[in-house]
Amino acid sequence: MSTETNKGFLAVLLSLFDIRNVIGSLLAVYGIILLLMGLFGDPEVDKTGGPNANLWAGIVLLVIGAVFIAWGVLRPVVPDAPGSSKVNEDK
């Protein structure tokens, strides 16, 4: 039972610190900040000639961050079992 618990804990740690989740979380945080600035920011500061650049960039970053996080959840990293190394025996 102890090895089963260790495998589950290792799988959770690997999925938590998977680079896709880290990148997706950072993109989502920046997307939320830009989205809020686009919604509640001072409209006189906008110098983009019409479209609200912060709003659109925030939406795009949120979508890309969600894709990265979904990718990490749907295709998790599965560690190899110890001792199951593949040795090339073509001699």
C-alpha cells in the first residue's frame, strides 16, 4: 500500500509541476490582469486607434492558458516504472 501511495503522490507532483501547467497558469494570470485592465482601465489612455488592445490580448492569453492547462490535464506525464529501461540489444 505504501508503494501505491508513493506512486499516486509522485503522479500528483509530476502533474502539478508539469511545464504545461506552469506556462498555462502564468498565461492565464497575465490574461486576467489584461482583461481587467481592458474592462476597467482608463479609456483616455487607449492609443490603439479603436480596438481595446488590453481586452483582446487578455482574452487571447486566457484562451491559450486554458489550452495549455487542458493539455496537461488530458495528457498527463506518466513516469516509467523503475527497472523497465529499454536496452538496445541489436548485436
